[in-house]
Amino acid sequence: MFGGRLSLLEGRKALQGDLDRRDPRAEATSAGSAEKGHEAAEGPGGKGLCLWLGHSEVVNSFETCPQFFYAGTPPSDVLHPNNPAWICQRFRNSYRYATLYDRDRRIPVYSAYKYKPGSGKRPKVSWFVEPQLIDNNVNLKEMVTDSDLIKQKAFTLDQIKESQAVPADYKDLNGLNHGHLCPSGHQDGIDSKTATFTLTNIVPQGSSLNGGQWKVYESTTMPKMSKSCTTTYVITGAVPGNTDISNGTVNVPSYIWSAACCEVSKKKKKAWGAIAENHKNKVEVLSLGKLEKRLTELYRGTVTLFNNACPRK
């Protein structure tokens, strides 16, 4: 598998040694940056390297990061793709959110997180890839750029692309942008915001929706709905579609959806959902029960997103 290049161990050591010698904060601003706002559609473009290091863990379940699901309960298995990867998204020694990833379609199924909007600008960083998606036996947990992996000969670009999207897949998009499932605006602090800039958290989202009504839902509706909440749990996902980008390698979702369950008090909970067709600038806000019913029809199997304590009406 690794013939004609450094051994996996040598490549890993070379990559880690090179990264350890660098100051990520000093060089992050020189990396190719994701543009500000929901209209961001460009990756690093090969200019510079993003040196903010994350430590994502590709595991067999969410046992190591259950805190991002209400009562520690993930959605029902009907959402699982044929070739799934459970990713506990860790950055600077802390778990930030959780992602169920579809290796075949090269998009996330959903990302789960606690809604903690905070001040601060959208960070200027490059798009990360996940080394452990390439090989489950790789003891290289750092979320890094594809250019870093290739430069240090840990992997070839073809090997990276076998199981996940790469920045080049999102070049020259027509009517589509990078769509965060766990948006940086719903995270507090530079580290948590930066951790959302991994392509394992991104889907090709319709430009009009991304910069229009979905942006309104994320930035206006969510704060209003969660105003009385002490803790709000969010799961945002994408229903696979029938079209692709980048020569058929990355799926374009047909629908984008989101669900929230919040604790108002120990005895009172509230919940809601939202769903939108990916190529239409319209978002329907609805009850959790109605969203689960819609997803049950789309996935052709009973979908349960939250623990039964979350109200469905």
C-alpha cells in the first residue's frame, strides 16, 4: 500500500517533527484562508499551510465524546451510511463536537454540538483533512492540511482522496459553497471556531441557501429559539442527493436539516427543527416530531434524533 515512498512510521515522524518546530499562531495568518462570511467558497489553493493542529479521533462509536448529544444519545442507526466513520472532533486537547462521516460520499452525515455562540471573527485558516480516515491503523491524530501530508510524504493525494474530500474538490464551484454543519458562529472562542474548518464538517451547500435563509436561521432564528435555554444540543445533517461535484467524488446533498433540544430547567425541555432543500433559498422551521417524520420518509426508515425527553410537538 505504501510502496515507493517513506514508510508510514517514517512519514509520520517526519510530519510530526516538522509541525512541532513551527509556531501555529505565527503562521496561521499566512495560510490560504477561508473567506469571511457564509459566502466562503475557496480553500487554501496551495498557498501556505494551516498550522493550527487538531487532534480528531476516528473511532467506532461516540463513546469518547457523548457530551455533544442530549443524555448521551446519538440519532438512530438508520442514518448510518454503508461506510461510516465516527469522529470525535478534538482541537487543542479538548473535544469540540462530534461528526458521523460518510467515507463513500465524502460528506458528513451530521455534526452534533452544544450551541455556544460567542464573540470573535471567523478565523482565517485553511481547510483540514483527517489522516485517520486514510488508514484506521495510522497513529497520527492531528487534523492537518492535505498539503502538509503530501509535503512530508506521509500520504499521496490519491490516498487522501480515497476516503474524504480535499480542498481541490471545492474549487470552481457553480452555485455551491462550503456549508458548515457545525458552524463557527455557533462556537465560542478561537479554538472552537477553528476546529469547525475541517472538510469532515463540510458539505456542498447551495449558494443562495448558504448565504440566505440558512444564514438567517443560524444567526437569527437560533438565538431567538434558544433564548430561555441553559444548554442547547444541536444536530445538523445533510440528506444525500443524486448529484456530485469534482468528477463524481463528493456528493451534493438534497436537503440540509437541523434539530435542537434544550434544557430550560431540570423539568422543562423544548425542541425544534429546520429543513431546507439544498438548491432553494427557503427554510422551514418545524417541530422536532415533524422533522423526524420528514427524515423518516427521506431515509426510508424510522429516524429518532434525540432522547425521548425532548418534546416532539
